[in-house]
Amino acid sequence: MPVLAQLLLGALLQLPVSSDSLGFRFTVPPGFVEYPEGRGTNTKIVDCWAEEGADSTAATLVLCVSRLGLTMGTDTLEAKDLPPNARRLHYTWREFDLQGFAVPLTRADGELIALSVQVPLRREAMQLTLAGPPSEEARADSIMRVTLASFEGESNWLTRGQRAEKLGEVVGYWLSGAIGIAVLAWIYRRRKAAESRSQPVRRPPPSRPSRSPNPPSQKQ
């Protein structure tokens, strides 16, 4: 069975985690257990889970969900905005195309690769990060896609259906009787005012000076 299919099947057996205050819900991948040590002192990290190794003593991959502290726009990050040596990845969540990033990390205890994707939620954007050995990048990418597919939450981005609905509301508003009559009346008044300004002003002809009667002749 392909790795992705195995992950999808295993995800059905996992219990979801959720946060009512942050407005999200998703399914932790199979084989991952709670890993509170991953939070460390970073208050932005909501929680972490680690994949147990075959000998149950070493973690292969670590998954963390963290807060971004703000909502996301639809603009994309450019190469200059990324950390050094970062690669851009493409993920899909619901109808949305999301930017992902693969960042190589060098630590004293070895090399790591961290895959991250930011999810545009209405209350606050969240970031999913999967980190592990560079040799596990392909498998980490598959796990990220399965986890992202299970991610639920209200987005501050509008879907195509929502945009169509909003457009229909606007059209309906302009077709409604009240606004239609008001707009037509306004157009009529503007048109009449323009017509009155364009017509020449008719002025009465100048009055002719009245002739005074002949002065009476003086008798000598």
C-alpha cells in the first residue's frame, strides 16, 4: 500500500485535537504522541507531537502547531522575505492554494529540515511545522498534506462560492425596488439639471428709450 494511502487509513483511527479559543480542529497523524517538550519557552507554540521511533526511544519527526498572532492576507511571500536557503512549497487547503516552506537547519546535534505551512483562519492564522532529518523530507511532506487535509476552521479568505454569494447580494440590492427607485430619481434629477444648464438663457430684448414730447415753444 502506498505511503499516502497508509497515512490516510491511519488518520481515520486517530482522535482529533481542537482549540475553541483559536477556532481550529485537526487530526494528529498516526504514530505521533504528545510532546510538550517541543513547546519549550515559546508562547506562540500551541502544542507539539513527536513520532516514536521503532525502538520507542527516539523521535523521528516532530509536528507543532503555532499561532502567528495576526490574520493572513492573500498576498504571497517573495524570495527576499524567506530565510536563507528556504525553498517554497505548494499546499492545498480546501479551495485555497497555500504557500509552504522547506527550511534546512543546522544544529549542534545534526541536520534538520523543517516544513511549514500557514493556514488563514478568521480569528488568527496558524502555522503547521514538521521537522526531522533531511532524509525524511518526502515522508514529512506526505504527512503534512494528510494533516492539512484534516485541518478544520473558519477562514478569513472568501471561497469562490462565498464570493459569488456576495456578488449576488450586491446585484439583488441594486435590483430591489427601494434602491432602484431612489437611484432612478437621482439620475432623473441630475439629467434635468444638466439639460437646464445646457439650454441658453432667454433674456428679454432691451427696452427702447422713450421719446420725450417736443418742448413747448416760448412766446416772445
